[in-house]
Amino acid sequence: MNTLTPVARACLLAYTSNMATAYGVDDVHHQFSVSNPMELKLKAAMLESVEFLSLITTMDVDQIKGQVVKVGNYGIATGRKAGGRFSSTNGVDGHTYELVETDSCSAVPWATLAVWANAGSAQQFMKLMSQNSTMRFALDMLRVGFNGKTVAATSNPETNPMGEDVNKGWHQIVKEKAAGQIVTDPIYFNPNPVDGVLKDREYKTLDAIVTELKNTLIHPSLRNDPRLVVLVGSDLTATAQTHMMNQADKPTEKVAAQQADKNIGGLRAYTPPFFPGKRIVVTLLSNLHLYTQKGTRSRKSENVEDRKQHEDKYWRMEGYAVEEFEGYAAIDEANMNIGPAPAV
């Protein structure tokens, strides 16, 4: 569609007018700062739009660089002291974070706007527009958090479709600052070993992989923490489920196969959005931090005729951090193989 239909144009006008009223500004077609309480409402909307984002630690901070904010002491908090009161430290052991310029743009082509405008009421149109931008911004926070490796001066979404060059995500931070927490030897997930015999570095089940990962790399004080979970890639869960379904010949076994990815190695299992397909991470969800600098959020919403689309934009200073490196243990997707180990 080469033009913006009159109905879509009217709906867009209502959408931008409503947005201006909500943010308390005269015009949203030019960049404006998001101030309290809308700053809190914007953050709440993003957390609500993507469930997993609400499970990690998201926080506003004052400085671009600083020490990682401690949200909990994972060691013991109970004891005694002769002649005084027992206390445990709540330090951060020098962990630091750094925020960088982060710019998001959710574009909706005119053709899509026309469909949305004719599909229902003006209220429905505004809801679709708002949800579209909010969800895309929120999902990108996770996309970069799980896949980010570098901070490029100019990011390239064509060569880095998972945001690899937007920011350093949690996995990359641990790689650089606590490399020993990530398995570098090749691992082979092989549910069908020849004659049932496993070769070196082969594992028949995800349970065995997760249990060994937890018991070797997670700090002893955290190994039995009920908040510990496992994040597992969809390639691995699909392989495990297919194997179990092929082996199941009773209804109860089929149900068990369908539920297998909910609990792995005794830990609650998650497959978050954009999580690499062959990666495994054992951690506490609160251990994954996402920071935004207070007062840096700004928005812009405009119809860009040269590109035949409407663009919602969101700029801020943002970054990632890991609170306790010893509470993060992983097998990198580059070292995880599905299938048998090569013959010696």
C-alpha cells in the first residue's frame, strides 16, 4: 500500500494524541523525556508484556558506571557471636556494571496500519499499537541479554540479528569476568548411545548434564537453594522430548514426556525467549540484572512518510550485570553437541 488510508490516519492521530496526554507533553512527534510517574508505568508495562522479564532483577540506577546492586545475600544469615550479635556481610565483591546508549524503534508499515484500523474500534487500534511497541522493546531486552557480545559504535541488525553487537549480555559478562563458570570442553547430549554405552563426555539425559553442572560449578552454599533454576535451549528440550515420546508406549509415560522440560535435574526449567537453542545455564533468576539509568528514558512517535511507516522510538542508557558469578554455571552453545561423540 503506497498511501496511508484516511481511516488509518485518523486512528494514528488519536493514538499519538492519547500518548501525548498520557505522558503530559504537547507533542510526541519530537523526542521528549519520560518523567515520573510515567517512567514507572512504562517499565511496568514492559515487565507485564513479557513474563520472563518480570522474573529477573530490573532496576533503575543513578550512575552510568558503578557497583552491581546487591538484591540479596545468598549465604547464611543466621549464627551467633560470643559477646555480641551475629551479622553477615552484604558486599558486592567489586562486581561492576556499565550502561550504554540503547535505542529501540518499533516500526509498523502503512499496510499493517490499514488492516489494524479496519479490524475494529479506535481503542483496539491504540491497544495494538501500544502492545506492539512495548512487547518488541521488552523482548529485545531479553534478546540482547542472552546473546549480546559487544558494544558496537553502530550496530548492524543484518549481521547481528540477535543483538550480538548492541550490548554485553549476562553470558558474555560471565565469560569475560569469571570464565571458569562456563564449560569449555565439548559436551555430547546423546539420548541413544550405541548398545547403551556412553563414551567420555556423553550424557544420555539433560538431568545428568544439569546435575553435574550444578554440583561442580555452583557454589556449595547455593546448590540446594530453592530459587535455583535451569535455563535450557529449545533444541535440547526438543531432542529430549522426542526421545521420550518415541520410548513411551503408555499414556502415563506420554504425559511424563510432555512435562519433562518443566523440571530438569531437580530444578525448575525455563526456555526464555531468544535463549540460544543449545545453551544450558544453572542460576537464580534474581542473579540476572538489567539496569536503566534514571531520567534517561525518552520517547518519540511519528509517521515517517519517506519510509511509509509509523515509528515508535525509545532511547535510554541501559546495561546488564550478574550479581554472583558463582551462582551462574553454564555450558556454552558452541560446546554443546546433539548426538554421539566422535570415535576415538
